[in-house]
Amino acid sequence: MANVNQALTHQMIAREAAAMLVEENTVIPNINTSREREFGEEVNGYKKGDTVRVMVPPVPVTFSGSVFAGGGNAPSTNETSVNLTVDQQEHVALTFTAKEKKLELSEFKERFLRPAMNSLSSKVNSILLAEMVKKTPNVVGTWGSVPNTRTTWRSADSSLSRFLAPNDMRYSHFSLDASDALAEANAALFHDGKEIRGEFSDNAVGRFANLDFFEQLSLPVHTNGAGTGYAVNGAGQTGSTLAVTTGTGALTRGTVFTIAGVFSVHPITGVSTGKLRNFVVTADYAGGAGNVSIFPAITPTSSTLIGTVNASPAAAAAITIFGTASSSALQNLVFQKNAFASAFAPLPVLASCEGYTATTKGISVRVMTFGDGKNDLENTRIDVLFALPAAIRADHAVRVTQ
């Protein structure tokens, strides 16, 4: 039914825009965007650079023996929170006249709003995924080769299981090339038969190896620096920096490497998995002897502590960088929903402007119109303000390189 004598309002447009971003985006629904109650009660809205909190589910802890909590205090089972800085503001610009405002809402959505939100959604996806990949140390696949068998994706799922990621809400965001290769090799794998339609999101293209698969056009490409030949400078190192020597060449943020003799451990028992621990470089490193920033921190497991590794690296232990020096490879990403957290904060409508900020399932979108009296124009912008994702449980994610 047409909007007779009723122009489209900013409220109507903002609500539809927020709903589209939530329902049709392929990344935002897959990460943790829960927030503290007071976050949504900020009546004046947030500005770029503000800090907000998002909720983090607790990690259950087990104890041995009959004594409650091993004689100590049981950890809180309440959700904790992490501070995020909402410093990413993206918008799409529109110009529509009184004539367009008289359109039926459904017609306006298809002609103007959906194309605009598709562009905005794609840009947001690229920013989120690029940051998520840079914070993910675990990786499977072969550098420079499109994964075209089930084995690679099973390995990705196994990586999540190895670090006790919950079995539900596991997602794979993969390239069109990877999608084509896997579908070609397994013609019956991806289909929309009624018997499996209820098992995954309508935006997913299929389900396999406990993963919902989403075709993704915004996957990042990681470029390794020229770094090579590095070794550990001194035994017994711990923490989030690693002293290195011998090697040459830059190490770029997001580069993955292993250290000889340093293995990952079971998160509960602390027993070595027999697999070398993956580390990721967290800040660009110019090269040569010095201190490289890494994640996770080197925390050796002991009789009183379940750490991240079986032991500190030995002096002169060889460092092996994943991939080829000075080359690039696209990064698919597999992760459990609570591996990452972000926040989409409500923006205020500025003075002398007309607009509305709508929030759907924690995702806020502002629609705001302002006039250009000098040129007799009316401009409308649709904005989102959000934080780069924090790695809440980075081991519950894994790259699938290609």
C-alpha cells in the first residue's frame, strides 16, 4: 500500500537500514556484539573515539579432588567485559528529493536503501575481517593454493576443537574460489535442500565439518615481509615480546610463525598437543636483532599453571615463518562466535540536522539529513560507528590460507 500523504521519515529509513545490516550482513551476526545495558541507554549518543564495553562469556574452570575449588575461591561465573574504542566510522551518502520521500517504503528500499546498505555492509565486513585475521595465530592450508578438498576444512574445525571452542556457532567465511573448488569436488555438499535448510543461517551457502559456510567478497590478503632466518635470542623467555637474533628483513603485523620445540597445550590438562604453537606478530617489525611483539604471550605450563605453551623456547631455537617471504595470500577465516567481540554504538543526530538513530539487535545505524542552501540541495548520510574487533578467544579462530 502506498504512503498516501505521508513522506518517508528518518525513523522509518533508519529502522529499515539497521534491520538490513543485521539480517543481510554475513559477518556482524557471527561475532559477539553484546553490550552492557547502560551502553544502549546513552541518550546523547557516542562520538568517534569513545570507549564502550562488550560482554564476554565466562570460561568454566575445573578442579581436582573433593575440596571445593582446590581450597581457594571459585572464579566468578558472571560475564566479564572488555573495553573497546569505537573509532571506526563509515557512511554512505545519498541525495533524495521530496519525490523520493513520497515513494512506498518497499519501493524506496529496493531502489535506494538496499544498494546503499550493500555498499556500507561490504566496507564494514572488510574492516572487521582484516582485523580478525591479524589477531588470529592459528592457520591451516597451503600458502598460494586454493583449498579444494574437505581435509583442509576438517583441519580448521579440528583446530577449534583442539582449543575447546564450543561446538555450536562455528562459521567459515571463504572466498568464491574456495567455494567453487569445494563445491566442484563435492557436488552434493552445498545445496538448499529442505532437509538441511533449518540447520544453518539463510545467508550461509552450506554446512560441512560442523561449520556454516558464507561466501565472502571482503576477505583480506596478508602480505609477509622479507623476514627470514630468525632465531630466539636467549633461553627462558616469557611474555608478549620475543627477543630475536640472526635473521634479517621485516616482519609485518599478522605474520604467523612457530618456534622449534615450543608446542601448544591442552587448555584444561596442560598436556602438549604435539603440535607447534602458532604465534602472530602484533606490530610491524623493521628487522634485525631486537624484540618482536607477539600473541599469544609465551606462558610455560607448570604444576600450578596451565599456560599457552609446554615450555619457553631454547636459546637459538629456529623461528619458522608461515608462508613465503615478500608475497601475499588471501586469508579465509573460520571462527566460533565468541572468538571476537565488537560494538556498534549509536551516533547522535547533530544540531541543525534532521535524523534518527535506530538500533536492532545491538547494531545502531544513524540516518541524518542536512541542507545545502547555497546550492539548493538536501543530502542524507547513513552512518555506523563501531570498534575494531577484540580477540576474546583467539584460539577459537583459524585462518585457512590460499
